[in-house]
Amino acid sequence: MAEVGLTTTIPVEVLLAAGETPVDLNNIFITDPDPEALVNQAERDGYPRNACGWIKGIYAVALRRGINKVVAVTQGDCSQTHALMETLQAAGVEIIPFAYPYDRDRQLLAAQIQRFMDYFGVTRQQVEETREKLKPVRQLCAQIDELTWKEGKVTGAENHYYQVCCSDFNGDVASFYTEAQQFYQEASQRPAGNVAVRLGFMGVPPIITDLYEFTESLGAPVVFNETQRQFTMIDSLGEDLVTQYQRYTYPYDVFGRIADVNRQAELRRLDGVIHYTQTFCFRQIEDLLIKPRVNCPVLSLEGDRPAPLDARNKLRLEAFVEMLQMRSVSSM
Ligand code: SF4
């Protein structure tokens, strides 16, 4: 089994059916004991200051880990991935491109998945069998999500972790399943939480290292993680493989994502949403589409390098939570 790096969520069932070990480069970058050193390494290699911190971290961690194959999503993720691929290719890494069609065209997506299966030498049947095996793991992560927003027994950071891991299942599905089962058992026994302000988080996973803990300390835990929840594919498990990746919202237009956030905001009775963007990311432009369309107050929050919240962002979060508290008191 060889490790295959991922730059974002792709049809991981194909890699697992082929006996490969998927490694989400984002996850190993941000959980590294010193992620800032990885960003610095990329800059020493020539990455400009005004490139995204995630891209720099992915680049450096892939090289340090000696990954020699990377699946790079060339459409539907990130405008900077193209140059990332080229710099990795120049360093001797084999690049396997994968593209999500912007308009969710079924035939184009099916052709991409077929190409991907051909590359790894697996059949549709093998991939479907793998998809079936993953379903209980994905469902368990959705149950952990329910413990977060229905019962207040799981923190925003724990919610983030179990769902974000559904991109690669930590490279070992059986171990991850056992870990998630043990966590579920333990968390189910906790007393139900009393949540004053219910926050949602939308956008790419945060590079900020203490965001969840900080909002929790203000009495405003995150009870919805948009992109991480999408990684579980929980809304489309009953469908076929192509439909599953067609209904996954993240790689397509922002309007589908906004509709998903609004559905979840109503279901989870969210008081407000943090729209997180990364410094130098094209997704910052989408903020102007998100703010007027999300059906509750939105705070735009920006992160640059892997580090705790700075004083300015802490103040902005405190003011946002205070405003939401006053709103909920005046609507009583
Ligand atoms: S945060 Fe934006 S620029 Fe950075 S990797 Fe993600 S999509 Fe690309």
C-alpha cells in the first residue's frame, strides 16, 4: 500500500478500493506539531508571502513526508492548486488531476470518476463495495454531529475533527472507525450541554488553532461545521457514487452551499454564522454573495497562518456573540 496525497476531498472510495492509503495533506499539515515551520519552509523554497497558508503547508508537508503521488483537484477547489501541482511535479511528485465540473454535469463527473478508476485499475463494482463499507463510518460521524447540535455533548472542535477526517479516514478506515466508536460511546455519557448562543461555521476549515475553544469560552459553541459536514456525504449515502459526488456542495457554485447552510441554520436554530476565509484566497470574494443570502447574522473572519486568534479577531468575535445574545434576549 502506497500513500497517495490529497489536496481536498475526492472520491476516496476509488483509492481505498485500489488498496492505496489516502493522506489528506491538509490534515497532516495542520495537525503537525509545528505547522508554522512548514509554511516557513515553503517560503524558503520560494513560495511568495501572498500565497495561501494552506497551499504552502500542503506543499511542504508532502515533500517532507516523501509522498510521491498526489491527487490534485484542478477544478472545484482552489485557484492556487495549479501552481502547487507544478511545484510538486518539479520536485518529482507524480500528479493525478481530478476535476469537478462547475455545473455538476453528470456525464462530465462520471467521466472524471471513470478516468480516476482506470488510473488506479479498479472496477465500478469494487468501488461500490468500498462505498458500502464506508457507509457505517460516515453515518457514525453524522451521529457525532447530532450529539453536537441536538444534545450539546460534543464540542465544535471534536465535531470538526470527526467530520473533517472523512476526507481520508486518517488513511486507515478500521482504526478510525474504532476511534470514532469509542468517542461516540464516551460522548454519549456526557451531560447534555446548555447552549446560550448557537454558532455555525462556514468556509474552508480554519487555519486558526483555537477558534472553537474561544467561541466555546464565550458561551457560543459552534454546532454546525459546513464543509466538514459535507465531507461525511451524509445527505447522499443512499445514492450511487456519481450522485454522491454530484450532491456534495463544496466544489460547485456558492449558491448550493448557501442553500445547504440555510437548511442547516433553520434545523439547528443557529443564532449566527462565522464565514471563515483565508488570506489571499479567491473565496473572500464570495463573502459578498454569502452575507446577504444567509438567513442569520454573518461575521466574516480571516486567518492567514497557523496560529491562535489575534487580539483583533478575538474582539470581533466577542462583539458578534454579544450582539447575538442581545438579539435573542430582545426577541423573547
Ligand atoms: S483556502 Fe482558498 S486559496 Fe487556500 S487552499 Fe483553500 S481554496 Fe485554495
